[in-house]
Amino acid sequence: MTLVTLKDVLQPALRDGYAVAGLVTLGWEDMRAYVAAAEAEGCPVILQAGPSCREHTPLPVLGAMFRNLAEGASVPVVAHLDHGYTAEDCRIAIDSGFTSVMFDGSRKPLAENIEETTAIAAMAHAAGVSCEGEIGFVGYSGGENSAGTDPEEAARFARETGVDAMAISVGNVHLQQDKQGGLDEARIRAIEAVTEVPLVIHGGSGVPVAQRSALARGSAICKFNIGTELRMAFGQALRKAVDRDPNRFDRVQILKETHDPLVAATRTVLRAFKSV
């Protein structure tokens, strides 16, 4: 069994100059493909259950799925709750066998975010589970605007909460379908100068691949969350499978045809984060 915590994979990444992909899952097909891709590339992977995934499948079921995949994997696998909005979300995830929880208090005032994140980090650590927090607010393409992370607030947040990883807002945006954005490297360097915790980029699909690679190898950013990019690859493969034979109705046979294209797309994503 290669189930590990977030801290287990991020501390070596911070030390050795690479990043680990936090891959946003929606169901069994993508989870399985992500682990297969990580095995092919010989690197760890973080399987993430976000809010939309949890609307579709209960956390105890997701925890069992993640753990089942980890048991048979040859690479380290993290079972991670993405964007837990309440202490109850995080508690259920821990009880369901997740090895890492991300509490998102980024919409709250700083003091409240610190207080709540500190309590959840303590709960997680008592259970042998890692905790990620967020300071600043990462917005959504076509939705809420971002609020950039203030370096001094980030230093206080990291120091007082005891989180194992810290998500920051430095020009990244959730649900971005192109790679025309780019991160504010000056802000990243300012945050690095006053913190020691591994940093996390949400909305990694919108970051140009060359910048992902450069920051993975030359900054404290140790985790990039990738969702939209791989959802698009899955959707394209699914459309081709459906259109190939309009008379087919067996969804298991149709979904099988998404596996190889999604593994290939995921391997491309993972390669960009490896050390030189």
C-alpha cells in the first residue's frame, strides 16, 4: 500500500526542486487513469475530491476508492480533500480515510481564517493527516475575482496555523481553459522570502507549461492543482467514443475508451513538474 500524506510528498519536493500534481477527480475513470499515469512516470500523485465531486459521490465512498487505488499502486498516492469549507467536511474526510484535507477559509477575514484553519490543522495532525490552508483568494474564470495574497499576511498565516501546505493567490484563476495567464513571480518571491511552508497553486490549468516547470524546479511551489485541463481531455475522449458508434449504449464499454487518451494527457502534465 502506498497511501501517504501530503506532507510526505511535499517535503521531498521542496527539498529536491520539483512539484507534485494535485489532480482533481470526478469519478472512477479519471482516478484510475491518474494513478496509471503516475506509475508510468514514476512519480507521486495527489488524488483530489473537490466540491463538485462530493456533490456526486459521498466522501466515505471517495475515500474507499482512493484507498483501493493506493493499495495497488507502485507510487505514493495522497487521498486529499480539496476545498473543504467547514470543519465537518474535514472531519468526515478524515473519518473516511483521507490522508490530507484542505480547509478553504479564504473568503473569511484574516483572523477568522487563521483561527479556523489552526483548529482544523490540529484536528488533522492528531489523526496523522496533513492540512492545507489558503491565504488570499483564488477567483474563478467568469466568476468571483481574485484577491492577491499579501506576503506579510501569508507569513502570519503559515506561522500561526501550522499548515503543511499553503495555497496562495498570485495571478492564478480556477476553471481557466487556456494557458494565456501567468503567475506574478515577484509576489511569489516575496512570499517565499518570509515563509518556509510548501506553496500551492490552485487553478494550475491556466498557467503556461513553461512557467509551471520553471517554478516547480526553482521555487517553493511544490503542488499545482490541475482540473480543467484534464476534464477537457476526458470530455474530448468521451465524445469520440460516443460518436464512434451511435448505436452503442453500454456505458462501461464507452468509458473504457477514455482511459488511454486520459493517461496520455496526464503523463504530459506530470512530466512538466519533474526535477531536471
